Amino acid sequence: MKRETSVSRRAFVGGSAVAAAGLAAGSMMGTIALADESAGVGTKYTKYPNPDEIGIVHEASAEEEFDVVVVGTGISGMSCAMLLAEQDPEAKVLLIDKETVPGGNTNLAEINAPGLSVPYQEALTAGMERAKGKMFLFSGILWAEVNSENGKVSAWLYDKHGVELATDFHYYLGHQGNRCVDTLIGIITGDPAYASIDYRLNTQAIALLMDDDHTCTGVQIKDVNSGAYTNVKAKAVMLATGGMGTNMELLSYYTGLDVAKCMPVGLGQDGDGHLMVEYTAHGKAKGCDPTSGWVTVKGYALWDPLSVAASMQYKNVFVNQYGTRFNSEDYSSSRGGQSHDFCNQGKVFSVMSKTLIDYFETYGSDHKSYYYQDLPTPVADEIEESVDGEVVFKADTYAELAEAMGLPVEPFVADMEAYEADCVAGEGDKKFGKGPEYMIALGEGPYYGFECQPVVLQTNNGIRINALAQVCDMYFTPISGLYAGGIAVSGWHSQQRELGMSQKLGLWTGLRAARTIIEENLGAAVAEDWYGPAEYQGGVAGKVHEPGKSLPGEIS
């Protein structure tokens, strides 16, 4: 398969994003900085060029008014808009997304592990223990709030709205997230009960409209196709704008990792929400870190068989710029640490032989990937066709392979020979303790080398919220009328990745924000059974959830 220089959005969800159109100048309302000749050079806190001038109010050609504006159509945005319509049918809701297709990174998620509620005190105790283990870089209280409502949010998604708990897919091969997006958008657009939701794609949120630093009164939006700006007055704005995973330049200002080495993967994860809140009392968004845990062969799509076999398996052998191994290659307990570990190296190469290639052709990938998990991985022909001397290399000896990859010959040969001897001995890896079950002797040449790179699938952290999903300043004084959810927010993850694609957090924050908005901003009441007649009990549409497959609450 031909190598790509980046992963296209079309490859994920069947449609490419439309680039944002031209910008205007001037302003209409609010205390936010106005667009002028200096706009587009930097943001309030960084030197990021900010080509869309996010956070800066422009001259608007129209005005609209809604009760609530929800920005983003991932699981957080969709759930927020839907619950608003369910609990307050008279409320006018505008649901927007700047992309040509809905769903954001929810399209890439499993959405296949609902959970049961954890008693609050038990959840609080567990949350505090987790916070201690992560140096209190996240809130154990917020963790408890989320997990104590697992059964309710699961019931709302799987029981009340019929999102399928699929059992017939190999994770990302089945794109269960696509099924979830299709189900929820189908309800929004097809069920008359949700007619109060005005759903628009190709519509980008540009800046928040503020009466003062602590009072949000709406949002300025832009028609991506025409470039026209509209000021939308609202009682509440919910930012479900995703992370920074597709904007490496902006991300470089918010992380300590060398993300210039990374391949961005995702849909619309450009940090728009982070930049907008920086023009409020919130201040600078908290540091974001890549959290995907994935790596790939440089320039190859994640699902490409070559990349699956050469970069994602515990049976792989990785060397760095010094020509030596730097890890046991077993990243099973590191929660996404492989991408971080690769970022910390100058370069990383995977080394394979025909023996290892034949293994994957016969038995498939058994770790890290999900794409071909337990399925034969057709890779031999592609590897031969892909040898280019730039990313994919081939040589008859270890010494020749080191020279081809530009690595020091002697340490590379010594490390590979030592690894080979450990494979043959069958007692595990003496250098890093890799288990013998993950070791396959490479045997005789020819040998193949693959330059690898980390992948950024999503980011954690960013917008500060409280347990009501309200955006707050650094002292946790809420900004009136402003809410945020999903992976755009901080407090749940810190800078470290949890399980899955953070859909549990996205779903909870969307539903939590909706309930707060209804009571605080719309003056209505939320029914006690907002999630349905009963909390999730473990079965959906005749399909039984297997508790042993995941921990309680892992809506991944």
C-alpha cells in the first residue's frame, strides 16, 4: 500500500473536512479583543499563528438567538443537545460542527463497554487513591462524580437510545463509534421530539461573546463555506470541541513532548475551545498531552497491515538512534506509554525478518493493534513492495541493515545478536526482562527495518471545569453561561491517558452540562428518571454485556 504523508480524515469517516474560509475584520459586541491588523499572529498566550483567529470577535453580518448553543457533535455535544430537548422541549438549541461530517473523534471510539454505577463513597475513595498515584494532577472528586453515575449515563445511551452494544467487530475494524454517531444523529434529525434542535455542519465557533470576563452571553459563529460571521445570543454555551490532536503546531505550546515527530490522527481536534476560553476569566488552558498510545510506520495509516505488523506488536524489536533496544517492547501496562516512549527517542526503527513476517501472516497480530487482532495479517507482499531505502529498508545482514538505516553498526549488531541468543535460550530477555512468550528468534536474513513514529489520536486536559461541567477561573469561580465537556476538559485525566477514547467522560460531561443548564440557565426542572426507567443492568437489545471484558463504567 502506498505510503501517505498524513492520515486523511476521509480515510476515517468517509468525508474530508472543508478548510475554513476567509476572515473579516471588526467587531460587534462583548469585551473580547477585536480583530485588527495584528490578528492572526499569535493568540492571547502563545505565538501560534491562529489562522482562523479563534477567540477574536469579527464584524458580524447577522444575529440569531437561541437558548443554548452546543459546539461540537462528538458524544459530549450530541448527548448534551439531546437531553436538553428531552427535558425542556421548549428550549431552542443550536448544535454546530465545523466539519462536513458529525461525530468528531467519537467516530474512532469503541463505545462498547457500558458500566454500572459505583456507590459514591466507594467511587470517592477510589478516586482519591488514583489522584494520589498521579501526584494529584487530576481531581479524585470529579472522578467520583463520573463513576457514581456510570449506570445512569449507560442506560441513557444504550437502553433509552438503543446504541448497539456490538459483539461482532474487531474494535476499529468495525468502527463502533460510527454506529453510535449514526444512531444519535439519526434521532436528532429524524425524531420529531428533537425538532427544537437546529443541527448545522460546516459551522465553526469563532469566539465567545462576553458581557464581562465571568459572563458569557453567546458565541460568534462562521459559515465555513461563505465565510460569513453571525453573532448568536444564548443563555448558555457548551464547548464540546475536542482536543488538540490534529493541530500539532498549537499542541507544541501546551505539551512537553516533541510532537513535531508525531502523526496527527482524528477529526477536527484543533483546540478551538481551548483558545476561546482563554479570552475569558478562565485564562490559559491547562497543559495538554498526546494520549493515543499508538505508533505507526512513518507515513503509513494506522490500519495498514504493514504498520500493524511492524510497529504495534509486543513481538516487535525496536531500536533507537543509537542502534540499541531501549525498552522491553511490552507496553501492556503503560496506558498509552508507547507513543510517549517513542517521543523520547531521537528515532525509532522496528526490525523484522521473514520468520517474524511469516508469524503475523499465519497467526495475526495479538497485541496492541485491534485492527487484525487474532486475524491473519497480510503483510509480506506489501513489505517487499514498500522497500524504498527511506522508511522501509532491506538487507541481508544486520550490519548492512544498520548502514541502510543510518545507525551505528557495532552496537546494533551486538544488541540484535544478544536478543537472538535470548530468543533461542527461551528464558526471556536479559536486557529488559521481556517475557519469552513475546520473543521470536529472527533467524537468518534478509532483515527489514521500518522507521516508526508516534501517533496523536487525542489529547487530555485543557479547559477547567467543576463537577457541574461549568467552566471556571483558576479559583473555581464559574463563568456564567459557559460549559465544557469531553476531552477538551481537565480534571479527569491530568496529562495521562486512561482507558479507551474518553467516551465515558464525554458522555457524562454532556449529560451533566445539560442538566445544569436546564436548572441554572433555563429555569426548568430535570426529571429524576432522565436516563430512563432504570439504571443500566448489563444487557442491551438482547445482547449480554460480559463484565469480565471491562471494568465498571468503561464506556471507552
